[in-house]
Amino acid sequence: MISKCLSPVAGYGTRFLPATKSIPKEMLPVVDKPLIHYAVEEALDAGMVNNAFVTGRGKHAIADHFDISYELETEISGTGKEEKLIDIRKLLDNCTFAYTPQKEMKGLGHAVLAGKNMIGDQAFGVILADDLCITEPGEDSVMKQMADLYEEHQCSIIAIEEVPKENISSYGVIDAEMINDNLFRVNDMVEKPPADEAPSNLAVIGRYILTPDIFDLLSDTKPGAGGEIQLTDAIKEQAKNGKVLAYKFKGRRFDCGSVEGFVEATNYCYENIFKKR
């Protein structure tokens, strides 16, 4: 059973300025819950009760969210507003939270490596909170689907979805052989390739389960695309030994790192989740 989930949350969120000048992008609310709240709920659904955040300056609001606010709780105690804290209380009662800084912004691979001491020598999940994944009521979360696959295959697993050719250059893209309709064995990965050079239309999104050897591989990884240490490059090394599967998940993913995707997610969650409570 995988018990730990790593969430890199040190980014500046520049596409949402000026809102993110003082508010972490992970704290932007999709209707009534911030993005990072959805991420921790998804991790908990997968049995990942220990949350490790790789954070940065100005991100204290995340730690405040996953803490008790005695003044607020006293103020609304005994009123109808108290029920609005049910979801966050569930997370506080069932999860632990640890934080470490990413001292330099050197890419996603560098952020994951910064979390090594919080994870230790065990397989772990990774959730990028600005990729919001929603599944139908009664269905397993995307991370739970992947955790079940890990129990069967005991190797790194990455979540993928089909992406239009004109958008493929914004993603890591896999070269893989099909195992079944939803599962692929990864042979190679390319970070943000030009559309005419992409090996497929299957793009990696912000859900991973990684085996602990990824940390040694990241330590040896040189800066790649954009001059950053790319997680994709380290996973490619695992793939050379046939140790990476790609999973076309069940559910819907919203790119909340973009304003357009964030608005789309908000509208969807309002109509399909919030109004049906």
C-alpha cells in the first residue's frame, strides 16, 4: 500500500497574475475548495494519507489551510456554517502534512528530488494540483486507479491522455506499446516536442506513481528542456528497463494552470458537483 504523496507547490503561478502575487495558485478556489484541497482528497481516496509538499516563499496559506483555525471554528460553532468545514476536518483527521522548500526553481524533476527526505525508500504518488482530475460519483479517483495498478505491476506508472496535435508541444509525450486499451508499456518519452516530431498524441498529465530509484536517477539528470531538470528525463531511464507503464485514466482532467482551463473546471464543478450536494 502506497502511503505517501508528493505535491510540488513552489511555482509562481504567473499566468494568474495579479491574483497569484500574494495567493498561491494552488489555493485558487474551484467553486468552494482550493485546488490543493482537491489534490489531498484524491490522495486520501488512494490510501495516501501522508502528504509531502515541496513549497516555496509566500506559500504559507497552504499550511494554514491544512491546520485548525480556532478563531473561525469558535465563531461559527453551532451555526449552519459549521457544516462547510466537514470536508477539511476529514482531511485533518485522516492525513499528515510535511513541508520542505524548493530552494531554487530548477524544474519539476528538481522539485521531486527536493522531497526525497520526506518520502524515503518507498514508492510514492505525485499530484500536480493544477491538473484537476474529476471522476464520476462512485468511481475511483485517478490516483486510486493508479495505486491499484501499482499493486499489480510494482513499477512506476504515469497518467496519460490523448491531446490534439496542435497542443502536444506543451506536454511530455510517450512512445509506447499497447498492453490493452488503457495501458501501455513506455519505451521512450519526449518533453515538449514540436508537433511534427511527437512520437504519439499521448501526453503525460500531472499524476504519477514513482518507485524510489527515481531519486538516484534525478540526482544524475542534467538540465534538459528549458534548462530545467526534467522529471521526464529520469522516468525515461526507468523506461529503458521496461519499468514504466502509462495509464489512460477514467475521468476528466482540467488544466487549471491556464485561465481557460480553470474557468472550465469551475463551471463544470459548479454544475455537476456543487449544485447536486
